[in-house]
Amino acid sequence: MVIFFFASAAASSAYLTVAETFPLEIRALAIAVFYAFGTGLGGMIGPTLFGELIETGERSNVLIGYLIGAGLMMFAALVQSIWGAAAERKSLEEVARPLSQAGER
């Protein structure tokens, strides 16, 4: 139960990150694409992977599944720390200029 609490917070923060990095005109489309891709990929890999791990009957194999998930989250944190946009105390228009204003300075 605790794991799902933290996983839910991570999923919510993914929407905010996407919302802040795309121009206003395509922001909703970007969120939809990322959501569909993540849901499709996670919906196929997650049950298959954990089904195989649970079927072995070994607790250590289930731990491996959780460690894979933790590794993916740490990789995502590393990617964000390197290429993420600093959006603290900025409006969304400052972080990603609207396409209608892209040529203006």
C-alpha cells in the first residue's frame, strides 16, 4: 500500500513536468501522448513481468521487480537533473514560450 502511495505521487509529478516543458498550444496533446505511451507500455510490461516473478514463488524475485522499478525512477531523476527545465517561481509562458510568441524577444 505504501509503495502505491509513492507511485501515485510520481505519476502525478510526471503530468506537471510535461505541462511545463511544452508550448501552450501543444501542451494538452503532449500530455495525452505521454499518458497513452506510459499507460500502454506499463500495462503490457508490468503485469507480465510481475506475473512471471510471482509465479516462481521466490520472494527474492519479486524484490528484483521492485529494484528494477527503483532503478528506472533513479534514472528518470538523473535525466531530469541534467536536462530538466528550472521552472520554480516562473509562469508557464516563461518556461516554454507560446508558439505564437516564438519569434518575439
